[in-house]
Amino acid sequence: MQHGPSTAAELAERLQLTPAGIRRHLSALTEDGQIEARDQRVYGARGRGRPAKVFALTDRGRASFPQAYDQLALQALSFLAEREGGDAVRQLADSRVAALERRYRELLAQNPDRDPAEALATALSESGYVASTRPAVAGVQVCQHHCPVANVAEQFPELCEAETEAFARLLGVHVQRLATIAHGDGVCTTHVPDPSRAELILSRPETPTSENDPTQQEADHDQH
């Protein structure tokens, strides 16, 4: 990071390693995607022979250094809320889940027989949430084992609210958040009721009462 792209010889001298030792390290870092080899830039007249190879950090390698993305996101959202109000934050939250909704619909279009909750978990995993499903009483639970925006969502719950409402729209049922990583839980858990069970409950006839049950009315009359 400090010295920029370097040759194997420069690295070996700087780190006081043997050529064989530095090659082993460079090979492992290259296979892991931390660094990449490229031709050394030559300024001015070029000498004979091929230019030396230099090794430079990749984006993945730079990501291993400290980052301040969460702090930047919090500052940006705080600025947005102060300047434009809470509605602007909610609009931003809605725009975030729009990509998730598009991917979910693509997955179902590719396989219409696929379980909707599993398709949602796949779409979430592709966005970095490491999601899965598991059976639950009268339904299923969608579990997100990682949350890329947990630190931000802790201060701006609009992110979680927009996500939960998107789940309900996509699955066509009223879902319920049972736990969130942003609030200190180990997993974000959402209960998704079985639509067929919900319809059965809604279609079940009400238990007769004395107000609408003629038999009960007659019994009450005899008692009087």
C-alpha cells in the first residue's frame, strides 16, 4: 500500500526474504486474489528484454485494510434526514429494496414452480445477507445470517422496515419480523405464514353466539 507496485526482487530486499520465500508468498497472495502481477511501466527509453513483472494490490487486497464505509453512510443519512426530513430516508430505503424485488421476480420467472420463500432467500444471499429458510409452525422462517448494513440500520430502522414491507409484497402475505441483527440478535428472522393456512382461518365460520344462534336464544328464553 505504501510503496505501490513492486517487483519480487524489491519485495524480497524490503522484507529481507529469500527469492524462494518471496515467491511462495506472492503465489499464495495471487491465488487468494489479494494481489495481481502486471508489466512494470517504463518511463523514457526502454532497455532490452521484457519489462519486469510488478505485483500490485487488487480491490480485494485493499479491502483488507481498515474501511470507514459505515461511518460515511451514517453521516450521509444523517445529513439527508436533517436537510430533507425522514421521508427522504424512507425513500432511499425503498430504493434499496427495489433491486432485491427485481432479482426475486427474475428467479421466479426462470422457475415458476420454485418456492417463493426460497427464491427470496436466494435473492437475499446474492446481496450479501447469507439467507436460508427453515420450517416453522404454520409457515416458514426466512433467516438472514449476515446483514451488510447492520450498523447503519441500528440508527436508521427505515432500512429494516422497507425490507420487511418488501417481503410482504413479494410473498403476498403479512410477514412478521421476529429478530434483527441491528437490534443485537444473532440472526434476522422473519416469519412467513403459510398462505393456505391463513385462507383456511379466514374462511372458517364464526362460532355462534347468543345474538345470532336461534337455539341459544331459545335456551336463554326458557331460563328467563
